[in-house]
Amino acid sequence: MGNQYNPGWAAGGYVPYAVPPRKRMSNAAKALIAALVSLAITVVGSVSVLTIAYFEELFWGEDYNIPWGDETETEGIPLSPDDEGWKAPQPNPNAPKLKLNAPGKESEKLSDAEIAAKVRPSVVGIVAYVIENGEKVAISEGSGVVMTADGYVLTNAHVLQGGQKFLVIDHQGNYYEAVPVGSDPRTDLAVLRVTADVTLTPAQFGDSEAVSVGDSVLAIGNPGGLSYASSVTFGHVSAVDRVIESSVNVFGLLQLDAPINPGNSGGALVNQWGQVIGINCAKIVAEDYEGIGFAIPITKAKTVADTLAEYGYMKDRVRLGIAISAVDTITAAFEGTRTGINIVSIERNSVFSRTKVQPKDIIIAVDGERMTNSAEFFEAMYACKPRDKVEFTLYRPSDKSTFTVTVALLGQYE
């Protein structure tokens, strides 16, 4: 049995906590948040700006009196190879892998109440701590989805970023110390493991490729903090393969209108069979706009979760050594060019540095597959491994020529 979590209620009413100062973020976290928060879509004829906001919640400090040892003030622990001081862990050949399940029959759909009862025990709260002036201070909190009964939990990378110590709080209020297994800021996914001998309730994972626009969904998490733990909201899938253009875009996201708020990060998006089909991660925050949230599709998140659980980092991710920006249909029409992936700059040790490729060239295909946005491009690259030979088809706007180059891909950290 874990320790019992007290969300702050006491005799006589609610006792507010003092808001602690926020710790500095790593460069990787700054790049992730800057790329997403700086994304703005200005509505023509309006001063409204839509801003993508990740659900990093500043939590009010609580001391759980857990014997965590040395309380020397330090920066957040390195969670990924992008963080200074990170060291590769030993691979775990017995690491769990997400099992995805096909949707059931129409007659097997559950009621909303049945879905909530089934999935709520599999959604946990996560609190990240730092040590400041010799004291443990909670700096952020979010949600997570239980992968295995023995304590593996899937969440968002930004929920853990900057923390030194971590707690997992189950749906009954029991809390356990947890350690990061691996984190990937580029996909905003991370895996935690509870250190105690526990028996949690693992979620059943579905197939997000089977999702259709208009499907009913539930979002389960901790909006606004653990005082509202295991909240359930209802809505529909508004769109699939929705692209948020940025240099760190992962893949097409599920768009949903089920209300999600700060603290929902890392929580579950659930289909009508009680299967987790997405990890809630972002929403549009702006006056006059509501009901536009996003979730990472579980089918595409599986590769990241499985790799992090086994290796602690994205072992076989490749690197091109270029900075890019997407050329969408409107831009291409306005500039008289082609849609694709514009090469902004080329690093000295890029795979393209000894080829005819130049900045301002546009990648229009990878191994013959047409590239029209950054999500497609990143997904194509994530399917490759270091040393793979890949053919890139490029368009050069300056002379309207098309050509191909074949290069051997580098490892991300070479």
C-alpha cells in the first residue's frame, strides 16, 4: 500500500500552498516549448491569435516526507541525450511493450459510466520535484497512463522536465516514488517506473489508426491539479492527422473537442470500448476559441514508448544535420514554388554537406514518397535507422529543377 496523498483539504476549508519559483529548463525543453508556443495562426480580419499551449502546470508545494536522501540544491536531472550530463542506461531486454488491441464489435461498446469505471484506475497523477534551499518543492504536475501492473507509466516529456524527484499518485490517492526510464522531448513522450513493489491497473490500449472523425471519446486526467484527480470529460474526434507545424513536430495528432486543461498532460484519450487511443498533450488557448485539443495517437506513440522502456532513449533515431521549414499549399502558390520541406540551413557535418544540396532547396519526396508537411517528413525519418541509404528528391526554386541525391543517414548523436 502506498502513502496516502492529501491534496490540501483540512478542517475549516482549503489550505492554499505557496507558489515556488520555477526551475530553469534545459535547452531541449526551451526549444520544444518555444517552437510550440511561438506557433501562431492569425485569423484574417481579426486580431485574435491562436497559441498552442502545452499543459505544464505549476503545482503548489507539498512535502510528502519521503526519505529521498541528499537534499543538495541541483538542477533537474538529465532525462534525455539532449540534456547535459545524460548517460545512456543499460538496455532492459525484459522491458514491457505496449500491446494494441483492435476495436470491439458495435454491440460491445460501453456506456460512458462503464468506460470511466474501467479506465480511471489506469490513469495516475505525476508530480515533479526539485530541491531548493534544502527542501523538496513540487514544480509541476500532470497525468500518466499505466502501462504495466508493476509500475511502468507513459506520460508527456514536459511533465517531467526540470524535475529531480517524482511521485506517481494512483486513483485511490496512494503515492509512490518513481524514476524516469526515458524521455524524448522531440515527441513529448516519456516513461516512468514506480520503484516500490506495486500492483497497478494497466490500461488497455487501442488502435488509433481505426479512429474516425466524429467518434465519441473520453479524456481522463487531472485538470487543474490533483484536487481534481481522475476527472472525466466527453467529446468527439474533430480531426485526425492534424499537423502543428514546427521544427519539433512529431506526427499528425488527433484533434478533439473534449475539454482538457492544465494537468491533463499525459492523460488518456479513450474510445468507446475503454481503450486508450491517445495521450493528451496540447490545446489551443485564445479568446473566442475553445474545444480544440490534441492527443498523440497511441499507435504512433507505441514505437517511442517501447524504445524508451527498453533503451532509455530513442536509440536508432537518425540525423540529417539541417534546419527545415514546411512550404504549405498557400506559400507554394504565392511564391510560385512547390510544397514540401524547405532546407533553411545545412550544418557542416550534415549528410548533405558533400552533395549538391543547397539551402532553399525543397525536399519533395523521400524514397519516392511525397512530402507535403513536416509531420510526414518526421514520420518518414523516424522509420529509418542510422546507416540506411535514403533517396531524397529535391526541387530548386532558383532554376525550377528537380534532382535526387542518395545519402547514408547518421545517428542522432554522431
